Amino acid sequence: MRLEIPVGERSVVLETGKLAKQAGGSVTAQLGDTVLLSTATRSANPRPGATFLPLSVDIEERMTAAGKIPGGFLKREGRPSDRAVLTSRLTDRPIRPLFPKGYHHEIQVIGTVLVADQDTPYDTVSMVGASAALALSDLPFDGPIGAVRVGRSLDGDFILNPTYSQIAESDLDLVVAGTKEAITMVEAGANEVPEDVMVEALQLAQETVMAQAQAIDAWAAEHGKPKQPVEEPEENPFLADFRAQYFDRIKDGIVQTDRRARREALSDLKNELVEGRDEEEIPQISAALSTLEKEAFRALYLQDRKRTDLRAFDEIRPTTAEVSVLPRVHGTGLFTRGETQVLSSLALADLGLSQRLDTIEPQTGKRYMHHYNFPPYSTGETGRVGSPRRREIGHGALAERALLPVVPGEEEFPYALRIISEVLESNGSSSMASVCGSTLALMDGGVPIKAPVAGVAMGLVKEGDEYVIMSDIQGLEDHLGDMDFKVAGTADGITALQMDMKITGVSARLLQEALGQAKEGRLQILDILRGAISEPRSEVSEFAPRVEVLRIPKEKIGMLIGPGGKTINALQDQFGVNISVEDDGMVHVAGDGAVAKEAAGAIKGMMKDVEAGDIYNGKVVKTTNFGAFVELTPGRDGLVHISRLAPGKQRVERVEDVVTEGDLVKVRVLEIDKQNRISLEKLED
């Protein structure tokens, strides 16, 4: 069975009934020549003791999809690439809110990339495929969803599902997912795109995903399985009684400016209520209190029109910014907003340390990297420390995307850049705090960024037509609210967006209001950043390497590298620098300032054609009975005949009587014969 959904100039093609028929739902999804197999399967029974939706989404990349074999010693795919992790998150976020409350069967969605055509990104294909697989399965899924990428051409025209080459030329890369009724997820990178343009793109995306969702819904109604009935959860025996007795106390307990005080107030109430109770009653008491906390939170926001920390809904928490907080590090920024604090550190290196990517996508490397760490102590807890979780990879990628539009190109700033953002305290909006801290670190490090970037996280509480939008949400507002909408950008426009919903979706019009309120907050934070450092420092840190840039003729690249890398390695050892050479002849020399200049001068000398009359200070590399070979530049020797070793053509019996290997001598070029052999004469020092 086949479904073709036109999207812009191309179509998304879905097929089912041929592959993976034992999965709960199975679909191949295709856009261009990129093909994914998407499956959705549930466990036979609920997970014992589960209090959350046990949904897992995994993207499996296969290098054969791009006609490649994995690099390195092992020729089997290992841990997921960052792109696979980000696509797993991107697929998970819009479908998670669409399962019934209290559904505790394990759900596994797997997207296997079968073909990556090097022209079409596979992330929206994964989202549509997962949606269709869930719709065809017996899972109680309140979907389906559609998904689309929106770019913008140089002429200002929107492009639906653009190719990689079109994305590269676009100032907008917007991914939107939604149901037949509303938007459920937004992810975007942009080159300072104004809010009104972003809203226009969101409206177009909403129309597109609604049409996709309608088409998949009709297809699934014809070819899908009957849906599993969902039992209504048993009513909590303590809920009504606790609501009558403790609702006001819970509401008063969550109105605190300090997170610990709020936690202690609710903990004290729980300890009172569980004292003397049977062991099997304690989980029910905890669940009842959790439900009442959410009810009290929503009543506070929608009826009393108050926030838990008593701020105005558009008010930013007290915020400070500092730079140069660590010695020797190439650039640092400490950003504190309320109870959220991030320390960002910058390292600069030569371009040879840019990241190389071995993936199924056409991108082969990147020079700007942002890594985000969220240690357990940041929330006053203990926990696992080790390799980054999906959330950390996702937040790092968001901050990287937010700052990339303002990072100068390598022609202007020939460095590889890496920022590490350590979350030292967290009470909401730590990813946007890492954007702010990283802006400070870049400016402190002397990186000539186009403009400072700030970020703010917006929240929402909505029931029916009643809603409130909050600026700079804290942790409880994220946990109990309906939306987490992160907006980053400069004073001139947006550079990154990320929105997640816990309800079935919102309209583009509501997002327009949130974007306007976010801009006001962003401008306030930008003023605070400028108060700490008004512009990038004029020079990089004294502890950062200096990079000299020169261009050599392409035909002389081999001369610089030498056989087996002998020449370039000798230069690096001689001067203590790192030298990288691009295919177009661009050469970067990184090292201490004076040494880098000296090494660059040596390379320029190598590239200069040797002419009669030129004078060199060279090293004797070999002696024979008829003369001495002198290295003029790395890889280029000339011969001083024995008759030219002494002034006035004095007779020399043995070459070693005048020079030995390793001696530095001053020589003049006499002639270059047709075979490019160089004749020299020794000059007096």
C-alpha cells in the first residue's frame, strides 16, 4: 500500500505491507532518494511500577546508505552519531504528548536509514515515517503528525523540504511538526531572521503539516490495525480528600522565590501524610500530591495570575554576567540568571584540530564546536557522571546553532573553536544560559563575532481559550507547564528556536505572541551582556596560538608536504608549530607569535623560485669528495663544488677541511641548469 503526499516541489512517499511485517506498524518513508524504514512496536503488558510513558525512539544509521564503509579500525557502526541522536530527539518530541495519560506499555520506535542520497536531510523523513508507523499500529496514538522543513531563498521565497545545497544558501532552517489541529514541535536555526518572517514561515509550515497529518490519518483508517483499548486509570483514593484539606497549603507552598524552600514545604507535607501509613499506600499518596501540585500550579497561573516566584509574566530573573573569570583559558564567561548558572570556556586551536565527521551525511567537518555538560550537583543531587546523555548533546547542538551565524569565517578568523558550557546551578533555562555564557567567552577570547547572542526560554499554561505566557521560565514552570519555547538571537533577529509541547499543540498565532515577548526579554539580557564586555577584545589571549595565513600555488603543495610528509613534518619539528594545508593552497601556521611568523616566512621562501644571484643561509646536509650539498629551503638542495668552497678559488684538498654535515653556511646561487640542478658558491660569513 502506497501513499504519496505532495510537499512543495517534491513528494513524501509512504509504503507499507512489504517490509518488517511483524512490527506493530511498519512504513518505508522516502523523500528524494533518501529512504527510512520506520517501525513502531509495543510490549504485550504494561511495565510494572511505571509512572511515566516508557517511550524510546532510536535512529539507526547504516553507512551503506551513503555507499560508505566506516572509517577507523572497526568496520561496524558503533555509538550513534550526534546527528542520529538529534534526530531521535526530534522524532520523539512531537509524538510523546500524543499518548494517553497513564499508558505504561513500553513503546519502541526505530528508524533505520536505508538510503541517504547526499541531497536530502533524513530528519523530517524520520518524523513522518514514525508518525505513519504509529498510526498504522494498534498503539493508542492521538496523531498522526506531519513534519516539514522550511528554508528561504536569497530572493526571500520560502522553500519546503529544501535540499542540502538550498539549506546552505538559506538564512532559515526551520523544522516544524504538528497534528491536524496544531503545532507540537519547532526546531530552527536562522541567520538573524526577524520575528515577522519567522511567524510567516511557521504559518506556512502549520498548513503543510496539517495536510500531511490528514492524509496519513485517512490512509491509516483504511490500512491500519484496530487500536488497543485503553482502560481508564483507577481513581486515586486519597485525591478528593487531600484536595479538600490541603489544596490551599500546596498552593502556598509552591509560591516561593527559593527552590529549596519550595521543595522543603512540599516534602514536609508529604512526610506528614505518609507517617503511620501502610507501605502500599505511600505511592498513592505521592501520586495524589503530585496531581494536586499541578492543579495548584495551574490555578495560581490561570486564576490568580501569579507566578510561583512572584515575578511578572514578562519579567526576567535577576541576572549577572562576568568575563575573564579563569586564568590562562583563552576566553571565559560566567552567566547567572536566578538559580541557573553556567560557566563557558573557550579554546582556540589551529584549523587542523577542526572536527572530522564520518557520517552518512555530506558534511565532512566543522570548526566551531559547543559542548554542554549538566552534572548532577547543579540541582543539588547525586547521579551518573560519564559520557553525555541525549539531552546534553541536544542542548549543546542548540547553543552551537544559536551562535554559528555570528562566528566569523575562517578567512577572517583562521581558528578552530571549542566552547564547553558547564551548568553549575540549574533551575530552568540552562541551555539558553549556555548561549549567553558562550557569547561572553567568545568576546572575552577576542573572537570578532558579528553581534552578541542571548537566549531566553518561554513557557505556557493553557486550558481552553485561557492561557498565560511566561518569560524566563524556572524549573517548576517547565515541569508543570505546557510549553518550553527557547528563543535565541541578536538585537536584529532570531538565530535559533526550539519548542516542545506537553499538550496536543498550539497555533502559529500564539507562537507569534510568545516570540514578541521573547524579543523583549532577549534585548534586556543583551544589555546585561554588553555591560560585562561591550565588544570583542582586539586580540586573542596571550595563551592562545597565533595563526599565520598564506596561500601557495596548488602545484607547490606537494613540495611543501614532501615525500610521505617529510618536509612539512620537518618544518613543524624545527619551529614547534602546526601546519595545515588545504586543497586550494591555503596554509595555516599555528604557534607562538614570533615562531609562527618565522615558520610562515620559511614557507614563503620555499615557494619562491630560486634564481641566479639569490643568497641563502643554508645547512650542509651531505658532503662528498667533489663538494657539499646545502639545503636552501626544506626539500631543495644545491651543490657547492669543492672548487667553490674557499674564497678566491683557493684549492681545497678535502671538503671536510672546510665544512661538515650540519654546518650553517652562506651561499650564492650561481646557476640553475636545464635539469633544475642548482650550483652554489660559499660566501664569507
